[in-house]
Amino acid sequence: MLTISTYAKINLTLEVLGRRADGYHEVVTVLQAIDLRDTLCFEEHQGISLHCDHPSLSSSDNLAVRAARLLQESAGSRKGASISLKKGIPIAAGLGGGATDAAATLRALNELWELGLSLNQLLQLASMVSSDAAFFLYGGTALGQGRGERITPLPPLPPSWVVLLKPPIDVPYNKTERLYASLDPSHFSQGQFTERMVDLLHQGGEIPSSSLFNTFEMVAFAAFPGLEGYWQRFSALGAENIHLAGSGPTLFALVRDKSQGEELYRSLKREGLEAYLVQTVARP
């Protein structure tokens, strides 16, 4: 049996540059791993099966299952696996839970099945499963380009504490597609926010929270009814420079230190809200 813990992510920047001829959108993003994690256990077995502590995720649509089948097909392998998934990352939250599970599955089964695929080969498969999955084969801090699947590792973000708020609002199944569909050319940028973030990371030192940026924040309140109210509550409790995590609806704020993070986290919990206090994670 092989057990892997796999991390969530936030986007320090996420810019949409425009719509491509293939129907996808061109993005540039700086992704950052955080120590909120899922745990997956893999064991050789006939066929591909998944058991999850959230029964709704124990299906053939799960990205971990899709990754396993893609790896099996691409390698021409007849081996199978039983996968057990314990969720610690909120579902459909903009934190990359499905993509990180897919990346973990590719890594684990490449080892368990003794396939010997290179990182570049795994990256190609990851990009076929999810735009974010390739990032999780690297982790740490990285630049994403294209659909987000072209990954360039970056110098690590100085260790930082992050408070997450997962608001209790309805999230449509196709939320990311709906967010992209809500964008028009006035929402597109030229990559300048990401370029500045990359420069700051190369310079080292603290990253101002004002440097963070997410295009989807321009349309998120319309896409997620009720989100604006939770944003305002988060702010009223002391959060500064609040941002949307990926495609949302999770909100996050970088905090000055652990004590400030603990105070904000406790305030959210007293309000009965789903909150997390996490740290950023450097690339292994």
C-alpha cells in the first residue's frame, strides 16, 4: 500500500488574457501550495476503484479515477488499483482539491505499477486531466501559463499564514465555465500583475498583499449570490486585502503572523463559519 498526502493551492495572481481560437481562455497565474491536504491510499487491485469519505465523490467522474485510467491507457498497463480518498480540502472551493488528487494519483501509480514515466510524461497526462493538475506535480510556488498547465517553478514565497473562509453558498457544478463565460474583453489584462509578482518573488522578501490579483473577482459576486455578504463579514472581522481562491467561492487573506491568523480564524469560527488557518508550503 502507498499513502500520499497532497496539498491544496491558492492563486497569488490569476489573469485572463483573452479567449483562444480553441475556445479556452489564455491565462497567466502564480500558484501557491498551502498545507490543507487530502490523503490518498493506493493498493494494487483488479480494475480501478475509488472509495471516498464523501460518497458523492466515489464515482468514475472523480479526477483521481480519470487520471488512473488515463495513465493505464497511455502506458498500456493491465494493472489496476484500489484508491481510498480522505478529504481535508473543501469540495468545489477553488482550492484545487480534484486536481491535486489527480496529480497524486499519477505519481503514486507510476511508482506502484513500476511504469518509470518521466516528469515530462506525467505533466503531459496531468494537463489532459485538469488545467491545475500539472502544478501539483511541482508544488511550492510556480507560474502557470496557457490554460494554466504550462508550469515554471518560481522562488518560494516567504513562509506565510493564510486564513480561508469557505462561505456556505450554492455552487453550480460548472462554476468555472460559468465564470469564464461571464468575462468580456473589459475584464482581460496583459499579464502585468503576474509579471510584477514574479519579479517580487525573484527579489525575495515579503510580498505585499496589495500585489495579489484575481480576474474572477470582477464577476464573482454575480456568479455566486450571497458571496458579497460573506466578503463583507470577513472584512468586518479584520481580514485585509481579501481575495478569491481560484474560481472560488473560497475567500482568503494573507495575515501578518500566526497570532493575527489565529484571532481571525477564531472570529470566523465563533460566527459559525467554515474557516481554516494554513501555511504556505515550499516545493519539496
